[in-house]
Amino acid sequence: MAGVFRIGFIRVVGRQTPLLNNQNGLPALVQKCNISGKSIRGGARASKPKPWPYTEKRYGLLQALYDKTTKRLDENSKIICVEGPIAAGKSKFAKELADELEMHYIPEANMDLIYINPYGYDMRKLDPQLPELCRSYDATNFCREPNSPLAATFQIRMYMLRYSQYVDALAHVLSTGQGVVLDRSAYSDYVFLETMFRNGYISKGARSVYHEIRQNTIGELLKPHLVVYLDVPVNVVKDRIKARNLEHEVKSKVFTDQYLTDMETIYKQQYLKDISVHAELLVYDWSAGGETEIVVEDIERIDFDQFEIDKHNPKMKDWRFPKEWDWCEQRIKYCNEKDVLMNYFNVPRYDVPELLRSADDGKVWRDVWCNAPGMKYRLGYNEDCGDKGILTKTKLELRNSL
């Protein structure tokens, strides 16, 4: 059985939703509080409106007038992030946790989200035609060539992918009422950046660009309600890397004691310390694995109600809105303005060589990339990939993957 350290006050309470006064003296609309698993949620449940199809249907000011947001929210309409070192068993646990809590599971981001286009074509096949600084670079490449000048661009893109996933998670919660369990998140991405920097894989200039981008973007999100950290010591992490026997990991010079220790230190001394100010935090000794049901029981005991009673408590502050319209505005933002949020990544910096392409290289990349199968036109308008009825189509894809 996994050991557990609870950070924060936890006790068993009722499941009523209080109507509180905010700092302006207005009634505050808040979520129902304590998360509950299948066993508690079983049986008859209060009926809710059907989930809003946010991936297919626009949600703007007009829709907000007749389709409110809080009517779909219940005690499980929350964001949970599962964190931990490499090979900790996060993915398996996060899937099981999502199933037990009847939440939506979002797997850990990877570069396939960029390199495999919507038609299934792997853009990495284009590498032989591209200049060196325009070629693909993913986690496998990092394990094999960590000193590549592409390492910095790789980590910035990973932050973009995790940010994009988190925006989708917020849109899902607010549009459907279903909670979300994420395997890592945009909030913890800097742990990898800082670990790479400490071990000499990213320059000081690239690090400053990353943090400038992060400062420009992270404040647009609503922080998670709960973070579950699976703690695994360095020696066990190394054993698990060997056990799963992936060649690029086993033969990599990256996963040294120093690298893994730095990651653990940054996770515990920086990320967990910072996020626990805003979210509830559960830390488990996962050296020998653990039982998801036990974690669910611990989650059910967390008193989220206490954070709504004290208006000065920074925990869950992001999720306290005084009016129904404030909830709707947040929903519009994450459902309908994702492209605006992603544009905040465009921070102009021209002083870091490894993040720059020459004009000639950029021209070659564009010519090759934009003529690949499925990349000439927008999704749904590429005849070479089997799209039909193009002349009669009137709708564009509502949400992009980034």
C-alpha cells in the first residue's frame, strides 16, 4: 500500500454548495465542493443539461445568453493534475483515477501532436529535405542527442502542447461539467526546462526566452483544483527505465543520477511548493506502486468547501466568480478564443541563436512543409488526402490542435 503525505487541511464534510459573498458584497457562485468516486455517485443523480459540443459548435456571447455554465457543474467538475518523475507510473494511475472519478482523461503531451498531421502523415519523413535547424526533434532525439541546438525549441514546443491541452481541459469542464485528469500540465513543464538548464542542455538565453513566454501565457489559465504527486526515488526510477527497456532511454546519457536528482529537487522544492498555495496537494510514495482506490478515498475526504468559506484563502481563488456571467466569459475564452491564447506565445526575441532560423532556411522549410500530404490547405479541403465535396463546404474546423 502506498504511503501518503497530505499537504493541507483534510477532513470529512458534507457536500452542500454554499452561496457566499465575495469581496464586493455580491453573492458568489461557486462549485459544489467535495469530489466523489463511483461508489458514492452511484444510483439516481440530479439531471443536468446535455454537454455542450464545444469542439463542433461555437460558444459566444449569443449562446451564453441562453446556455448558462454553472447548471452543468457538480462536485466532480474539477481539474486534477497527476505529476511525478520519469517512469513513475503516472499514465496508468491517471487513467484509473479518471475512470474511478468518472472524469475525462488527457494523456501526456508529446511531439506526435505536431509531427503527425490530422491525416496521419508523419512530418518527420521530411527531415532529409530540410536544413538541420528545421528538422524534427522529440523526446527520443533528446535522449540520443541532448546537446543538440534543437533542444531548446523542443522544450518550448512541449510547453505549448501542454498549454494547449490545459486550455482544452478548461473548455471541457466548463462546457460539459465533467472533470478532467491530466497526465502532467503546463504548470509543471518548467521542471523539465530547469533540469535541462542545470545539466547544460539549454543555454541561459533560451531559458530566459522560455520564462518570458511562460510569464506571458500562464496567467490566462485557471489553476488546478488538485495535484497528485507520485514520489519515486532516483534509484527506483533508473531501475524502471531499465525494466521498460526502451533503447533510446536505456542507452541515453541523459538519465544520470545528477539529472534525475535535479528533476526531483525542482519538482519538490519549487513546483510542489508553489502549486500547493493554489491547489490541494497529495503526495504518495509510489516506489512499489499503489492502489488507486485508496487515493480516491483520500480525495473524497478533501474539504474543498473550506476554501470557499474564507474569501482571503488563495486556494481555489481562480474558481470563485461573483456572477453567472463571469463563468460564461471564462467559457467563451477557452472554447472560442483558443487561437488568441496561443498567439501569446509570439514573444519577439532575436538574441538567442539556437531559436532562430535564417530566411533561406525558413523558405526551404515552408516550401517543403506546406506541400506535404494534407498540408496544402486547411483540414477538410485536401483532395490529395481524400477530402470530398470541397466546393460545397461552408464550415471550417472550429478548434485547432494548437
